[in-house]
Amino acid sequence: MAQRVHQADVSQPLLLDHLARALELLDAELALTSVYASVSTDISIDPNTTGLPGIAQLRTIVGAGMTIGLILSVLALIVSAVVWGFGSNSANPHLAGRGKVGVVVACGAAIICGASVTLINFFWDVGQGI
């Protein structure tokens, strides 16, 4: 019987230690919850044109790149159309097929160059809606 009392004495402090630790964890979790609740979740960041030096020059460079892309698309369209015509008139289906692919690629490149700003703005708006 003395042995049972001894086991109860040993397990009782362990149980109290576990309960105390559980209460400490609960207090810590409640403290974190109150911190999370006090932090504002309304973060609003918009792009600006005055944040970095050189933004105007960067816009000029991007515009020049778009112009170069459109000029190269027109050049590729002309060359591809000529290749397509030579292939068709010389009974060379491989050359005609390559010319057709070149025309489609040149038109696609021109569409992407012309619509790049609109596409980026569209996806920016989609991202802002999430």
C-alpha cells in the first residue's frame, strides 16, 4: 500500500507539470491571436512614377524596344511572304510551308509587341482583384 501512495505522489506532480505547460501554451497562443488581430491587414501598395530615378528613361527604352520589335516583325513578314511566294511558284512545298509559318510567326510577334502593355495591365488588374 505504501508503494501505491509513492506512485501517486510521483504521477501527481507530472500531471500538474503537464497541465501547467498546457496552460502556458494556451496563453502564448492567445497572445499571438491578439497580436494577429491587432495587425492591420489592409496593405495598399500601388506603383508610382517617382519612386526611382530613371523611370522616364526606362519608359523611353521600353518604347524603343517595342518599336524595334514591330519593325522587325514587319521585316520578318515581308521576308516570309517572299519565301512563301518563291516556294509556291517553284513547286517547293517545303519552302512554301516555311514561308507560311514565318508569316504566322511574324504576325504573332507583332500582336504580342502591340498588345504587350494592354496584356500586362489586364493581368495586373486580375492580380489586384484577388
